[in-house]
Amino acid sequence: MKLSDSTVSRLDETQRLRFERCLNKFKDVLQSANIDLDALRNLNWLGIPNELPSELRSITWQLLLEYLPCNADRQVKTLARKRQEYFEGVSQAYARGIAGLDQTIWHQIHIDVPRTNPGTILYQCETTQQCLERVLYVWAIRHPASGYVQGINDLVTPFFQVFLSFYIENYDTSCLPKNVLDVIEADSFWCLSKLLDGIQDNYTFAQPGIQRQINKLKDLINRINAPLAAHLQKEGVEYLQFAFRWMNCLLMREMSLKHTIRMWDTYLAERSDGFSVFHLYVCVAFLDKWSDELKTRDFQGIMMFLQSLPTAKWKEQDIELLLSEAYRLKSLYHEAPNHLSRV
């Protein structure tokens, strides 16, 4: 792995040396016969710069999700076995074609997939949509306690895009051979499964995990920003009305996919609770950020603002500040029962 010629050509000498040092730190960890996950988490928490080779994030995410073994000798065989297991699952599920699928599950997935990232050409491509449909359908039938729930379609896209970038930079799936697309699809399935294993009660009946997260969000805002909490209460705003989507889709509807991928670098570095506990504190920091604006609005204005937040022009620095504030809040309030007894 090295910086691409096109990347080097647009960097000055100071920038080039900085990114090369960063890349070398990752390589020092990844080239070990037994990869030190703690060291990898420490590097990944700060994010993988876009200037580094695309395959770096793909490999790192698979390791941090414990899909790819830390032992280098086991990696090739494990990936081959897991990919084959997925292919066999697809063959079994689709043995009688579309007509043989559970029509209720498949119909909802078939409706939702074209709505996923509608402004992005990659996700309007038929080949991509078929890959995502298979991933979501096979996951749903393997997890009958929850089945398919709207929102899960969003969660597969960062994996698909990151793993696709291992092979191509322009995200044109039409130029990829089928065997490569199959690998991307299988890896996306297993990594989505790993993520959802940690937050599955977000998607079981009545979605109790999300209900708990929303209650914790409300409690935290009461503690850290009482004036905002009081204003929301006065205007009759229920947290469920806006925060359900934040928890169900992990803020993906509020952020660009590029920024979601940067956030997930940190979430994956937060061990098993990145997509639950740390995400909660990201939502707290996110709501608190808009406090001054929200306190000037009535119920209708608050809801309209929260449903269309002005994040379209956010830069990576805005994401870094959000993650840093979430880390600060988590350090202060999480596992501090005397300070915040209900969280």
C-alpha cells in the first residue's frame, strides 16, 4: 500500500510526509502476523484520511468488526469460507426465483432499495440494487426475530461503498466482473450482520432498543442543556418525533454518505458499543449543537428545522468537532450513576 500518484501530485511536501507517516502507522499494525486490535482502534478513532489508499479502510473495517481474523494465516481461508456460506445462502433462498421468496419481506425491500441514497448514481444502478436486495433479504430470513425493518437498507450502503472502493474509485459497478461484485456483496452482508448483532433490539418487535436510546437522549439533554429541554417541553415536542430516525438510521438521513463513513471509522473503534452507546452521545451533541436555533422556534418551526437540518455544506472538520464533543460527553456522563443515574 502506498499513496497513489494522483494523490501525491496534488499534495505539497509537508502534506505528503504527513499522510505517509499516517499510512506507515497503519501498515506497521496491519503487517503483523497477529494484528493488535487495540492499536488499530487507536489509529482508526481519528479517521482514515481520504488521501490514503482506499483498500486501507476496507481491511480495517473488516478487522474491527472481527469478520477478518487478526491472525494473518487464517485470513484467506476464513474469507473464502464465509463468502461461500453467503453464496450458498443466496442460492437456497432464491432457489425458486423471486416468486419463491417470502413476498411480504421481499416486496418491502424491493420498494425501499431504490429509495436508498436517491441522489447517488451508484445506488440507482440496477446491479447495485440487486446486490443490496439479496443482502437484505438473506439477512432478514436469517433473523426472524426482527426480519427486515425499514432503515436497515441505509445501514448496508457504507459497507458496500467502502468495499467497492477497494477495487475501483469511480463506483461504476458496470465495469466490474461478477466474481468481484459477489465478493463485495458477501463482505457487505457479513459486516452488516456484525453491526446489527450489536443493536438488534433496535429492530425487534416494538423496537425497544430505540425506545431506550430516545429516553436516554431526553435524560441527557435535561442534564446538559436544561433551557433547551424546557423549551422543547413547552412547545410540546416529543423526542420520538425527531430522534426515532436518528437512532433507526444512525443519522444517515442527516449526513452525507461520505461523512457517515468518517463517523463509522470512530464508531468501529469504540469496540462493541460504538453504534449504540457512542452513537447516543453523538445524537446528544448533535441536538445540543442546534440549541440556539431551536430555542427561537415554535413547535412547527422546530419540527421543520429538525427534519431538514443544514448539514449539506458540512466539512470534515464539522464531523470531527461533533465526534470530539460526543467523546467529551460520554467521558463525563457514561457509567457515572451519581452524576446521571438513569443513563
